[in-house]
Amino acid sequence: MKRIKENNVLKSIPESETIQDIIQLLVPSLFSTKDSAKYFLTVIGDILHKKISLYYFINSKILMQFFRELNQECYKFFGINLLNYFKFKYYEHANDECRLINMCEISPSSSLSHFFHSRHIIDLFCVASHYSTRYVCGDSYLEKYCNNYSVVNYALYLKNNTSIEILSQFINTTTEECEGYHISWKNMMYLWKLFIEDEKIPNVFFNHSLKQMFLSHFSELGISIGIENNTTFYPDSGGAINENIIINNRTSKHLPFVCNFISYWEHNINCSEAVQQQQDEAFDEAFDEAFDEAFDEEYELELDELLMLFNKSIKKSATTLLHNNVSDKMLLGLIRHFYPDVVIEDDKYLIHVGIKPEIWNKKKEIEEFITCYKENKSSHMLASSSSSSILSQSLYSVYQSYCKYAFDKGYHIISKRWFEKYFISNYDMFLIDNTVVSSKWFSF
């Protein structure tokens, strides 16, 4: 720290080896190309030298922790708050003051601690300062020195496109003309989320402002606005923004997939809170008993399981060819948009959500396995003429036996997490520390 204060590292010229070390530190772990990494470093240098006041938007919130730690180091050495410039959410900033930095998607569990080794972090700031001096500023680097046009176009996307131009791109890339059809506003919002995700741009329009742009500029956008239930929209009426507006005479290649998924969800998925409400409204005793039996354990469905079951339900046809590319990320986006009350844990587990038993009866399959497993163990003991009792088994080994059983039967394999939860919930009196199954369980 003393050396940094006595020697202005922002005026030093790093060795070529140091520059290459920093580039290799950033590529490919955080940036896909050297040009992107150089632009990022030049921007850091601009901020250190207090050259210009722009906002730089990062396309992944997972990287927020990286920037917090980077900011701590920057503030410790230079007293500069990087988070005044790097943003993860758009709040009606002026487009010409916004730049985009495209960084790689990383796993939430990825460790980035090696970036903040004392030698690395000081070298990073030195190289950043050097690039800012060498290229004058980030914009100058893009305009005069960067030959990767995808980096240039992405970084300057908001600066080079007006709000109307962005919306025109959105409409032209996600929808197409189709006489007699219409797109509901909720579906338009879903398409908008797909668009900004594909383009890796921040959400420059919130629901209200996006709708206002459509209502105010529908003529420029080349679209026709209507109201659900065949009510005509009058642009000069000056009324409140209606929640039920529709885009007339347009459809989208994404919407058959959306409709199929919503239909599958509504017919095959149980959400315990929704069913509980049905129970509260019902006075039928038989229904109450059926409810108690169906919901006697906490529901949980893995996203991978839902994807597998949904794909299996889809029939191959001309209208469903798009479904061949369905990913868990697409389903996650649909659930968050159309079913925002569903609790999602670690982007993987849908809490209090279950598949209907007629589609996949996990409880029945586990009990079927348990019966067969116990019988096989007992038969084995009799065949060996051994007088000793069946020894305790680890819960993990029981699950391994279940997996083989399910595979041989052609069943879908229940996750280890769900299997263990069910076992602990129903046979806890035979478990030792929730990991070992007592020998008494086999005679139960």
C-alpha cells in the first residue's frame, strides 16, 4: 500500500508479459475474446483517470459479486467507487450515455477469488490505466482500434439505437404478420423478455413504459393495437392504459410453444397452495380425504424432471418442431413470467410443486421398490441358510438399489434429494442420523 501511494501506478507502463498475464486471466474465464477484455480494461482505466462519465451495463447479475470485490480493491487503492459506473439494472438512463459490456456466463458457484490476489489486482489496474492512456478512451478504442465489429456493435447498441428502433427490432425479430390472429399483452411481455435475453441488453422498458411506447408510437412501429373482447382502441381518447391491450394481426413462432407449455402445466402440475385454496372452497368430505392423501408430503419438482416430462408429452408435428430445442432455461423463463408465485430454489427446484400422480406417481413407485427390495433381502437370507439378521444399510446404498430397480423397470428415476426426503418423512423411526437404515426396517 505504501509503495502504491509513493509511486503512481497509473503512470507506469507495464511489461508485455504483465499485459499478457492479465489478458489470459480474463480470457476465456470472463470474456470470450481479447477485444472484449481490452475494452473492459480501457473502461476501467477511464474511470481511474476520471476521463468521462458514462454508464456501463453488465449482462449478468451473477457477476455482481465480482464487481463488488473489484470495487473494494479499487476503493482501497484509489478511493474510486466503480459501482457508480458499472450497472446491472437500467433506470431510464440516457441512451447516449450507456455502453454495454458483454461478459461470459458463469456458474453461480464459480470461484473468482484468484482474480483478487494482491499481485493480480495491482497488475490489472496498471494495465487498465495503460490501455486508457494508449487508446485515449473506451469509445476511441471501439471506433479506431477494435476490429471485432460484434464487440463494437454490442458496446454501442444503446447509443446507436433509439427507443423506436429497438422496439422495431423487437417486433420484427419476435413476431410476424398473420391476419386474424392477435398477441395478448402478457405474451408480448414474455416475447420482450426473450428478446432482451437473446440480445443481452438491459431491460430498457418497464411494463408501463413499454406499453406507453406501443400506444404512442404504434403507427411508426407498423402495428395495430386493440383491446380484448373486440373493443376498438382509440389513440386520441387519452384514457388510462388498459391492461388488456392486444397486438392485432400478428403472431410469433414462440407462442405455440408457450401455449403448449401453459396447457401442460395447467393439466398436469399441482401447486399445493392453489389446491389448498380449492380445498378451502370445497365442502365435500370425499374431496377432503382425497386432498389429504395427495398432499401428505411436501411437493417438489426438479426443473430437469419437468423438462423431461414436457418433452415426452410433445407430439412430433410441423407446429412443434421448435420444441426440439427446449431447454431448462426456457422453462425457467416461462415459469417466472406466467407463474411468478412459484418458489424456485437454486434455479433448479420448484418448491411446493408436483406432477399429478397419473403422470408420475413417485410415492407409489418408491413403495413398490421397497416391497421388492425387502422381499429380495429376505429371500437372499433364507437361501444362504444364515441365522444372522439383515444388517443395517446406508440410505445411499438403498437409493442406489432403487436406481437399478427403476432402470430395469423402465421408470423415470426419482432424484436422490426427493427419495431421501420421502424416506425420512415416512421411515424416520428406522433411520440413524438420517443416513443409515436400521435393520429393524426390514421386518417392518
